[in-house]
Amino acid sequence: METIRTNIAGIPALVYGTHAEKAFLYVHGRYSRKEEAEHFARVVTAKGYQVISFDLPEHGERAGEAYPCTVQNGVRDLSAIYDAVTNAHRSLSLYACSLGAYFSLAAYGDVAFARCLFVSPILDMERKNDLDSETSGDVEKSCGWCKGRRRRGRRYFGRKKGVSWNNIFEYA
């Protein structure tokens, strides 16, 4: 699978697959990075899609930047990415996970994507932060459980439920 490292609107990005009329924007979650799109891209590029993945603020190549990962900055980045790629594809779809889903819902409320796939979307950030604060007393550290859970979640998603990346489109 062809993979191109690039910058889109000044944001580090990866483009998986050759140019296609159909593309997925892949928006990762917290504690993740653009490279997480590779597994998804292997499946959908074989179905004629291109996948565009990028680092959210304070993630991946942007970890050391003085540009905080806030809703405002996330929405700004997602809007810039969308504006930069929308005319290059006849059909644009969205895959978003966790925090990336929250940012996507905030940024793309008026966008009619061909398909939207959300994995563990955060729908109420205020409620999530309240729960995190109650359980740990420290919002910044309370989401650390996601790292281990994400690994276990992949195994559960693929084996026990009978759903895998190869048949994900049966559920979309």
C-alpha cells in the first residue's frame, strides 16, 4: 500500500493508497496519532478508497508544539484539512475515534459525508470530564486507562463479536 508523508494546511499527515475518487478522513483519538490509520487503510484502500490521516494538536509529530489540544484548535484543524482535500475527491467519508469523533461532530455539523464511522465517540465532553474528575481527582491523568483498554478493545472487537476490519462495511 502506497503511503505518503506530507503536510496538509501545515499539519503533519499521511495519505494511504493511490489517488481515488473516494476517500476517508481518519481522525484519531486521544493518546493516538495519524499512524493508527494504517490497519483501517489496508482494508478500505483495497475497496477503492484513499485514506487521509493527520495528527491532532499535542499528538504524534505535534507533541512538542505550543498549540494546545482544545476543541477550538481541533475544530480549526479539522476544518482546514477538510477544506484542503474536499475538492480532490468525488466522495468523502469520515472515520473518527473517541476525541476525534467529538472534534468531528463539532467541526463537520454541516458536512454531508458519504459514510461516517464512529468508534467510541465522546458525545458529551463536559460529562466525561466530570466523571473523570470524580473517579481520579485529576482529569489529565484519568484517561490513561484508554491505552490498555484500546488494546483489549481491538481483540474484543475482532474476535468475540465476530466483527473485523475486513467486514466492517457490513455494519456501515
